[in-house]
Amino acid sequence: MTISPLSMKSSLLVLTAFALGLSGLQAQTAPAVKVDLQKPKFNAIQTPQFQAGNVPDKNWRPKTWLEIDMEFDIKLPAAAGGRNGSLGSMTVHYYLAMSAQTKDGKRHVLKGSFNYLDIPASEKCHALAFASPATLRRVLEKENFTNSDVVGHGIEVVVDGTVVALESSLGGKWWEATDKFAISENALLPKLDTPFSILWGDYDVQAKAK
């Protein structure tokens, strides 16, 4: 069978268009932002005490909170501003494996998901998250939290629906092993929803619960 030059030309055009389509799709799905995560720090900190006038004085005992402090930096392509650009938002999922277990032998995991906003490129940034004294007491069944009560962590960063960074102390997405871990959803708080909300100025990037 003889193939006409016109048919061959049409086939080449189709293949070229298909190849260009794949290339364009890959360019669209490839993450435009790079996120470099550092190992998070876990701190046991007490409720801050403030003084204000014209209100009754109430005696209270400060309790212990869990603070998660994650240092990171992002890199943007030139089209998005490069070193002088900012990322509008990124979603961070936190998973903290705790020292306590459920009655059926699963390890308690505190989960929190937040949107961090207006992240500047090419400089050290900090993302903060917190577990309240009430949540810690419920899970650990004791009064005071210590750093040793966090026995593992996982942090997943998502931009435009794509996972762009992962920090895991127990290997991979260990929290997906539901036969070993019991996830407590919405167990962490952004700084804005804690007594620490007015502290530390521009140290950390702004966040809201997802």
C-alpha cells in the first residue's frame, strides 16, 4: 500500500500537536515553586500573661502548650517575581505522633491543616502551629506536656494541589497506616486562634485554618 505525501504530512502534524500538548501539560502540572523544609522544633511553652486596665482581675494558673516552629524557604521562577516575589498561599498538613496510645493499641496522632499566606521568596520564613493544653491533656491523659511526648512528625506542603515538599521523621507518609495510627483531625491551631496571636511581630508568616 502506498501512503500519499499528504497523508504522511497530516500524520506528522497530528504527532507534533500531540507532543506539544504533552509538553504543555507537563509545564502546567510541574510545580513552579520549590520549598525547602527544615526539621521542625517542638517547644513546651506556657500561656502568656497580659495585663489590661478596666477589667476584673482573675487569678489563674498558666498551662503548657505545644508549639511547632517550622523554618523553611521558597524559590519562585522569574515569571512569578523570582527572589523579589511572594507566594500567595500554600497549604501545610501537620501530623504529630504522640507518646500515648488508644485503647486498641493505635498511636495518637494530632493533625492540623493551615493555609499560610503571602510567603516571601528567598528568605528564611517560619510557620507556627499549636496544640492547646486541653487537647494535650485529652490525648496524653496527664497535666503537663514535654517535648519527649512527640515521638514522630510528618509535614506535607501543597501548592496548587501538588505536594511540593515532605518532611517525615518516620519515613514516607507513615500516617496513612490507619491500622497503627489514630488521627485526631483539627487538633492543632494557627497562632491567630491562640493567646500568642499578638506576639513575635513578623517572625512567622500569617496563617488561617484550612
